[in-house]
Amino acid sequence: MNTESVRDRPRGGRILAAAIVLAVGSMLLLASLLAAIPMLLNHFADMWNGFGDISTFRLPFDQDPDTPDPASTATYSGVLLSSAQPLTLPRILQLGHTALTLLVVIAGSLAAILLAIRLLQRRPFARHLRWSLIVFGLLVVVLATVGPQLDALAVDVAAKELGYPIYQDVSTGELTAATPDSIMLNLWDPIWVVGRFELILLLVGGTVALIGFLVSDGERLQRDSEGLV
């Protein structure tokens, strides 16, 4: 008769869940590692693209300048800047955002793989899992807060290097038909910097990091329960 305790056997549901997490984590890790170099090199091999704000008085339709229609107005959400110029610094800044994204995917994949392995071993709480969750959560927080600033700074630097008229330099405070089209640089006051945060990512990252810190309590409880057996 098999004396192995039923309690010590991994249940089918746990095995299935761990297998799914292990498979998904492994595929994400492999895909991110294979795509990392092409994605990073593409910033220097392809045209540079960035989205900025534009200030213009022009309408997207013809209008008689002698009898302008006061009811005819137009607003623009922004403009796509594209260039084949080297633009070294803007490309490096965007590369940094991509690198942060890849690091988050790799860290998340490793955390998922480690969690699956610990589930199969019936020891979900472990020091390595705790630190993997903390690192993953903090990386997500960095991506949510720093990533958008890198893109914004890249657009500002590129607009100046490409010689576009800058709104802050040419504006007289009044927008008329004689006012030249210009690129509006991003604002860097604290309130605008915070406004560019990816709030959902920030919430997810903070939650995961907090769970990582709480795992240490589970680890102690796990050791205590094992000592009672």
C-alpha cells in the first residue's frame, strides 16, 4: 500500500495551473529574448518617428480670406514627425523606452516561471520568488513613470535638431493667420511630468511589488508549518 499522504501529492488543478503558467512564461521569455536585438537595432535602422503637439491657425479646407467664417474652426491633436536623419539622442531615448519594456517582459516571464516551479514543488513562498516579484514590480513602476518622459524628451530634442519652428520661441501670445506653424514642446513642470505617467501600469507595478514584500510573511509561515510536521 502506498503510504504517501494524499495531502503531499500535487492536485490536478495545481499541476494544470502551474503547467499553463510555465508554458506562457517560457514562451514570453523566449519571444522577448529573440525579439530584443531586432527591436533595439530597429531604432537606428529605420526612420525616426515621434508624435508631438502642433500650433497652427490653418484650416483643413479652403476659406475666403476676405470673408472668413467665424464658425469654421479646426483643432489638431498633434502631428507625426518622421525623419531619416541620424537623430542620435532621440533614437537612444526611444531605445531606452523599448529596453525598459523588454526588461519588464523578461522579468515578468522569469517570475511566472519561478512561481510555476514553486507551485509544482508545493512551496509557493520562497526568497527567490519574493525578490523576483519585487524586481518585476519596481521595473513596471519605472516603465510607467520614466518611459513616457523618454518619449517626450525624444520629440523635444528631435524637433529642435530638425529645425522646426518651436512654439515657445515664435509665439507672441496671439494666434493669427500670420503666425507660422510650430511644434509645441512638452511641458516639464512636475504636474505635467506626473500627468504623463501610465497610471494603470503604475498601479499594477506597485501592487506586484507590495505582494513581493508580503511573500516574506508567507515564507516565514511556510517554514513554521513545516517545522510542525
